Amino acid sequence: MPLAAAVAAAACPTPIGLPRPSCRASAQPRRCCRFRLEASSSASAPAPAPATADQGGGAGPCPVVRFDMADFTIADRVSVGLHGRSDEMIFEATVRDPSSDLYGSTVVLRQLTSSQAKRRGRRALEVLKKLARRQMMYHSYAMQVHGYVNPSKAMEEVDAPLVLVHGYHGSYSLRHWLQLSDWLPTLEATLALDEEQVRRVGDDSIGGPAVTRQLRLIRILMRDLLIGVNYLHSHGMAHTELRLENVHVSPVDKHVKVGILGNAVDFHDSDPSNSAVASNNERRKMMIAFDMRCVGFIMAKMVLRELMDSSTFLKFKSFLNKGNDPSCLREFLLPILSQNSPSGNIGLQMLDRNWGAGWNLLALLLATKSDKRISCIDALRHPFLCGPKWRISPTVNVVRWGLGSTAVRLAEDYIYGHHQRRRLAYFIELMEVLNPNPRTENWLHLLPGRWCLLYCTGRHIGLTLRQPTPRVLITDAFLTFAETPESVNPVLSLTSEVGFKIMPESDWPHDKSGTEGILSITTSARITLGSIYTNADDIEGSKITSSSYLRSKWGKASNIKQLPASLPTASINVDEDVDVSMSCGSTLNVNSAWKVLQEVRTQTPPEMFDLSKIVCGTYIDSRLMILRGVNGSALLFIRSNRMSDS
């Protein structure tokens, strides 16, 4: 741990070149009052020189103070939550100057030794001067920098270290809070959550199940964090170092504090040669996007405790760094989250609530393209961070995401009754009406990849009421689209892979082990523009129409008075040349292989074996796809980005 602390009360360390004070244990932190001493920072001198700061909005002069070492009593310990670097030495101290407004308060002395560390310290003082116009916001949502220690006369002529004086906000950083075994009740007690506090996030109750309590607490922490980051962005700066180690929760004012702003970056480039407006705007967007990605990582670790493990988080980051779309994170993380939680993962339940709103916010924060990432203001209005008492008008994208997430969760459960199958078909048809990518170019861009079959609205045939020989269990069914760059016309290679397992006939209901195999069908397909009719009077020459159930329910799900006469689709024209192969882990004779093939075809939707029965695609985005068969049945797919595939 790169912290320097006093190891014994008899040998209390002192910042280099400064007089040695008497040692005693540091006092408990108290509420620090604002003070108005005239001082400012200098970017070139080892220690800033006093100066009068800019006035603004009734905020007073810039509160940068020059301290003497005699003003402090150094403690013989350092809290574990104080994060430092190898070129920094950290001390806890108590202000003992009766004339100071901080008298009796615990502060942190951060001794910066290297030139890079001093640059960070001077930058923190510069940022403090820049944010002086709104000191109340700065004190509430940032770790307050009080000033610096004036070096002794003996050290003025040499390269003396810069000692920064900043606020002390408890013994733990947010990382250390989350690593506690009883972090939830402890953090609730620290924030003193009551009915008045929870109203800040649109809630009106306290307590409840663990999922509700954690979600309420995460909303409070995330909203405070976003307000603090937005405060920096509105002043033309990006933090660039948002991590759990740099975020503290103050037990005094119950607010989240972002770390020292020593690496804060201005949106506008200081280089005169790069002063173009377009260049500055591009720099601003990139800096904001970088901060929002860091906020996304913080949210992911707070919600999904498994990501606190370094090896798991490395897999998580590797998934994103490979260019995979973060909207597919749920399918990627589901095996990890369910591994040690057979009764249900709390983080998964939180993200799945409100139609999967948590996964949507996480995908927007971690979007692959920087211009697609959500801003602080929009994130504060997102349904995941708003309690049940707040009226939220979700965007069309959020509604579309909710429909898809609900359809996925319904498909993950075994469909027993007719009403469940009818409801799922209704959600699928609503998604088709709200297809965000109807153009052929969109399909050609999004289709390539591996898609896993989740559900088919056609007939389902299983093993329960039949006694076939052999007993075959379908494991996974994939549809893979691959580009063929050598072709002149846009032609895609289409491969259907159906995994199966041949189980023992005697005890197959209890013993699901057996010989694994794969049925593979390969052909090629062309994508052209098509349409699907929603009115029964316009179905002449069309193989597919929407159900009357959709027309009767449409008015309840949209402000549109009636459905359009037709919806654009992507027609899939499959070639006649088909290559069929089947591989199995054990040797089968011709008769046995034929029976296995027939049983696989019986349990699999016909469109997955005879690819020519796939007529068109009616919905696609980066996560989900819906294809329609010649008999009108819909096939719901989710993009496969499992650990084995990535």
C-alpha cells in the first residue's frame, strides 16, 4: 500500500523539511466551516504565493489558505481509506490553531515529492480557484482542498516538497465500504437514512427486502456522484480519475465526495494552434465520455459485487475492450452471476427491475462509441435512478429496451400456459412495430455475428409426454451470419447449429448426462427490402400478417391511434445450395443416426433446419433479433457473447 504513516507513537513521522510537532491521536472529524483568506496557487513556483482571487456570485474570495506546520498536530496513524501514490506521503492531522475556522477538525496532509506529484497538487489549487464561484457545490460534492503548508525558510532555496491540506471524510473510501461484510447496514447508518433522506431519490419508505434496500442506497450514491461530476463538467473540466478509491462518503453532510482534482482536465485546449471551435468541442465530448465510462465502472461494481474481484473485473473489461456491445452484458455475465447464487443474485435482480432499466443505464454509460454515452443530466432522469414516487416519461429507446428485456425474461422461464405464450407473442409484435433499424443497410451492419435462439411462437414439442427412442435433449440453437467480402452483391453466409445430447433411456428425467453432438446446416442468403402487412384486407400476395391480438392491444401501449398498414422488413432470400452435417461424440450406425436426426428435427423449430422457411427479419438491434417463418411464427434471438465465444 503506497501510503506512509506513523508506525509508532514514539517515532511520529513529519513531512520533510517541516518542524516536528508533538504527536497525539487525531480527533474525530467535525463539520468544517468555510473561511475567506486571500490566497491563490501558482503553476510554476514550488509553493503558491498569496494573491487575491476572483470574486463571484456572492461566494467571496478563493478559499486557498497558506498554513504553517505549527498549526497541526500529527496523528500516529493513517486511515486505510486514504488513497495515495508511490510519490506521496499521507498524514492525518488535527488543526490546533484557535484562530482558524478549522480548529479541532481532522485534515489530511498530502506530501508530494516528485515533480509530477507537485504538478497534481498545484493543479488541485488552480481548480479550487476556478470553482470558487460556487463554493457550496464544491464543498458538497468534492473532496475539499483547504490550502498548502508554507515551507520553512531553510527549504525555500531547494526543491522542497509541496504539502497539500485537504478534507478528511471518514476512514473509508467507497471501495472499502463495499468490501465490508456488513456494508449495507453500516452505510445506511452512516448516511442516517430516514424518510426525509430517501425522498431525494423519489422514495417514501425505508427498510424492506435486501434488494430494495440496496437499490435505494445505490440510487442515493449514484445520484450524488453524478451531480458532482456534472458540477465539474458544467465548469468546463473533466475529472479523469473517477475510481472507487477516489470516492468518499462523508458522515458529516451525507454526500458523496469525488477525489482531489489534481488531474482535472480543461475541455478547451490551451495550445494556441489548436484553438478551433470544432477541436474544442471534440475534446469536450471525449473528456465527458471518458468520465461517464468511469462512472459506469463504479456503478457496475456497486451493483454487481462479483466485479470487486480483480479476475472477474478483468474479464468484464476484456469483454468491453474487444468491441462487444455493452447491451449484451447480461447474457455475458449471467453464468458468472448465477454461479454462486442458486437462489438468485441480488445485483441481477436490481438490474432486471423496472423492465431491465439497470442494464439499459449500464449499457449507455459504457457504450463503445463515445458519442453514444449518456450525459450526467440524462442519467439523473433515467428510470433506474428514480424512485417509485417520481413520474418519469421514458424515451422510445427505453420503452423498446423494456419490451425486449421483458420478452427475454419470459423466454428464460418455461412457458406453461396459453396466456403466457400469448403475452410473449404480444411483446414480440410490439417490438416489431417499434423496430429501430428498418433499413436494409442497418440489417447488413447488425446481422453479422452469432445469435442464440431464445423462443419460437410456433409449436413446442418436448420429451415429457412422449417416449421417443433415443432420448435427445436440445441444449442450444445458434444462427450465425458471416460476411462474404469476395461477393459483389451483399451475400451473407448463414449457418444453423443445433446442439443436442443423447441421454440414457433408463433414467433420463434425473440423469441429463450423455453424448453431445451438433447438427449444422450451412447456406448463403441475400438481404433485400421487404414489408409485412398489419391489415387482413391487404394480405394478398403476402405470407405473413400480424395477429388481431396486436391490433386490439396496440392502443393501450402507444399514443398512435392505429397501426400502420405495413411495416418495413428485411427479406431473407436463402439459396438452394445447402450443406447439412451432424457430428456426435460417440459412434452411431446409420439407423441410430437417422433416429437422432429425426428427434432433433422434431424438437427444433422447422426454420432452424430448413433455412429456406425463414422469410424475413422484422426487428434487430445490437442485442435482439426477430425473424419470421413462412407459417407466420416468430423466432426471438439474442446475440451470443459468452465467455467461451469471446
